Amino acid sequence: MRAGVSVLLLVALAGFESVLSASLEAVRGQELLDETADEISDLQKRDDGMLKEAEAEEGESVEDGNFMEAMRDEIEEMTQEEETMVAHMTREEDTDDLTDEEAAAEVDTAVESLETMEEESKESEEHVEVEEIKALDEDSEDASQEGALEE
């Protein structure tokens, strides 16, 4: 009988050890699952933040585009005004009363006015181009920073 009791105790001890090992393994698996879920949650939060930043940048790009379009429209409007002014100056009906010197002076004035307007128009265009370059530069810097964050 002693041998039977010893065998039963040995089998019970082996079964208890198996149950205890399985329980510890389940706890480790649950901890690993929790850690993985936390990592995924953190990644989702980071992705949401990056998405919001991208949407904000896209909104800024649209605003910059609208500004540049408005500047171009303003430049075109100025050009049309210049052309209208020159047309009015060149076809005045009372040129018969003017002397050659007065007519030449008016033409010179019109030419100077036109040149001034053209310079202003070019400066506005250069300003628009500078704004476009700045926007592209900022976009490339943002893209390089995003690349650095991903590494």
C-alpha cells in the first residue's frame, strides 16, 4: 500500500505542477496581449495626431493657394487697368488743341505711368513666387521631419 500511496502522491504532484505551469503561461500570454494592445493604442494615437497635422497642413496649403490665386487676380486686374489708362491717354479727342511738345509730354507721362505699374506688377508676381517657394520649402521640411520620425 505504501507503494500505491507514493505513486498517487507523485501523480497528484505532477498534475498540480502541470496546472500551475499552464496557469503561469496563461498569465504571461495575457500580459503580452495587454502590452501589444497598449502598443497598438499608442500607434493609433500617433497616427491620429499625424493625420490631424496633415489635414491642418492641407488646410494651410489651400489657404496659401487661395492667397496666391487672389494675388494673380489682382495682378491681372492691375494690368487691365493699365491697358485701359493707356488706351484712354492715347486716344484723347482733344489732341488737336495740344502742341507737339505737350503731346510728347503726355505720352512720356503715360509711358512712365505704365512702367511704374509694370514694376509694381512684377514685384507682386515676385512676391507670389517667393510665397510659393516658401510653401514648397515648408512642405519639404515637414516631409523630412516626418521621415525622421518614422525612423
